[in-house]
Amino acid sequence: MTSAPDRATFEERRGRGRSLRSETPRLSLAVLSERPDGYDAVARLQEQAATRVPELLPLRYQRMLESPLAFFRGAALLMADDLARGDSTALEVQICGDAHLSNFGIFSSPERQMVFDVNDFDETEVGPFEWDVKRLVASLVIASQLLGHTARQQETIALRAAREYRSSMARFAAQTRLEVWYATLNLDAVVQDLRGFFSDGARRKIDDVVRHAKGEDSLQAFAKVLVYGDHGPTIATDPPHFTGLDGGGGSPISASDVFDIVAGYGKTLSSDRQVLLKQFSARDVARHVVGVGSVGTECFAVLLIGRDEHDPFLLQIKEAQSSVVTIARALDEPLEPGDRVVRGQRLMQATPDAFLGWDTVQLGGRRRSFYVRQLYDNKASVDVERLDESLLVVYGRLCAWTLARAHARSGRGAEIAGYLGKGDRVDESMAAFALAYRDRNQDDYEALKGEVERGGITVAS
């Protein structure tokens, strides 16, 4: 049984948001909470690693040590802990849970249009909206620092992103439910989507940002991943990116187990997608290591063949574990982790993957949950290191617009807009928090480096 819709007027909803300022003053969003005595960031990361494939942990730490930004990407749990100890609003929506700047990207919609959206939902959960905003703005500051920008430049980038989120949320709050639901950042029509909200110069810079994206269409990606032999195509071995299931990693999961997940997850697709999926047969599987934060969780690439050997299709099967949002808040998780990820992505993304689904199975003596999606679908990401200050400002604004739209889809846009207000108080609070978190992240990064130098943690060579 579903609850009745809230019939409050737009002004009443906005008033509710304004009233929450007395409970959580907007200036309090600037405060980075102190950690309790004895909190050990490195030990906390090692606790999280206990549920991951041991043989892949040295690679995870190696990738985290590439830079403070790479560390930040892999340390979502540490930031969730810090946010859980601080003041939070009661304005809870579906959040990404890990909304750093590299978790936004370009991909094809089911209608084959190129769109820009949030693209990683491993940590998605219902939570305070500002957690996502803080993680995005902090990531922009850390990226700015990596690019050699001054503290003032870093603050400017943070302020512009926070302002874009606030102003975008105000616009989405005033739109109808369906206007919000169908809003997309379509790269072929980005000027029309954002007409009047970016200057002419900024719109030209959007084109520059898109050109700095690195990616390729699915067929080009397949050509690099597949090899053709006497018995047709298989997934090419490319350690550590792709390895056979007998190529290390210490997992008890077999190819047969993975194929069973492909067969079982179809029930979570729409009926038409089920029919389409049944037109493919599983041919090969490889262990797939991607990203930073998810390294060590089980992840597989599966090759399926359709009409013939020249009709390949790749799925990614990725293990879903408890969200860092849930862990940090010490809450029960009512949904299977794979179900949680899929629900979150379907709600927050304007055009979710048509083959997105999940399955939970009994493997290795325990219950394990996975979500499934297309491995390559014209995906591209921005190469952060190629952005100058002005481009990073524009990219941050694109991410902020997208995040506001994703949050507004939960139906609380007016309340959030009412809380944020029309002035720059929240913008300044978010920027102050981001600058403080930059320094804490640097300390944690140095702590991990120190532990490696002492021999307490092994990294891949």
C-alpha cells in the first residue's frame, strides 16, 4: 500500500524547508566535526577491506596512493564517518553517497543520445541531501589543489559549484513533477537545456569540457577487449584490468556461477528487456578490476553473443555491499545491496541503463548480492588533469546541476530550495567545509603513506 501524496502547496513546502534552518543552521554546514580520540583512518579502511578479495587489496592501496584525489575517491567511508558525526538536515532524499567529480560522466541513453549524469551508485542510499553536495564540492577543491591552484582559486571553484546547486534546485523546485523527471543534460542540446543559466562564454567552455572527455563507442571498446580465435571471440587477458577466473584474485566464484547470475538477474528487467536478453547467450567471463574505491569487491565482465559472433554484448556484474552511508550511520539496510543500488540508480538517473538489474545468490557459503549493467555503452569521463581553472569551474557547475536534478527527482526540491534560500550563506558554508576537508584528506593520505612505509600495508608493485 502506498502513502497518499503530499498535497501541500509549493509555498508551504518551501516554508517547511526554511523552518529547518532553526534545527540545522546553514552556517553549521561549514563545520567539519572533530574525530573521537583513537579514531584511526587507516585502520578504518582496513576494516572495510575485510569483506574484499585479499589478493586485490595491494592494488586498491596502490591506486589510492597515486594522489590525494585518488585517495579521496577510495576513502568514501572516512568521509561518511565524518559527516555522520556532524550536523545534518532532516531533508533526506535518494543520494549518490559518493558524489565526487569522477563519478559523473557521459554515456548513451536508451534512446542513443549522449547524456551527462551521475554514473556510480555503489553507495547510494536515502540520506541528507547535503552529504552529496559536500562530497562533490570537496572533490573539486582537492582536484583544484592537485592542479596547482591557489587557495583562493580552490575556494572560487567550490563557491561556484555550491551556487549552481542552489540555483538549480530553486529552478527544479518550481517545475512540475514531470518536467523534473524528464530533465536531462543532453550533450547535443546542452545550450538549450541550460539557456539563460550559463553565460555565452561558459556555454562555449562546456564544449571544451566535452572535448576533454575520453571515451569511445561500444564497438570501438569491444575491439580492444575481445580477441577472435578458432572458436570465436573471448575476452582478452589484460591484467589487472581483465584476468581469467584462474588468474588470481582468490575468489571461489566460478564462470558457471557468474553465468547463473546472468540468467537469474533477468527477472528484475522489464518484460521487453527480458525478451531481448534471452536472444543472447553467455560465451566468456573474466574478472574485471576497475576504479579505486571498489577495487577488491567481486566484479566480472561477461561476453554474450547475439545473432552471430559479430554481435557481441558485454555485461558487468559487480558485487554490491553495504553502503558507506548505512555503515557510518549504523543503520539497518532493509534492501538487498544489489536491489538498493538498482533502485537508487533508477531514481537518480534520468536515463538509466536498459539492462540494469540485480540478483542475490548463495556463493562460498554466504549470501552475496550483485548488480548488472552494460559494460560499455559509449561511456566517457572527463580527464580532470587536463582542465584549467575556468574549465574546472564549468565542470563543477555541470556536476552540481546534475546532482540537483537527481535529488529533485525524490520530490523534495521545494523543501531543499527553501532551506538553501536565495543568498550565498550556504555557498560559503559548503566552500569552508570543502577547504577544511581538503586538509583532513591530505592528513589521511599521508597516514596511509606512512603505514605503507612502515610495512604495515602492502601495495602492488
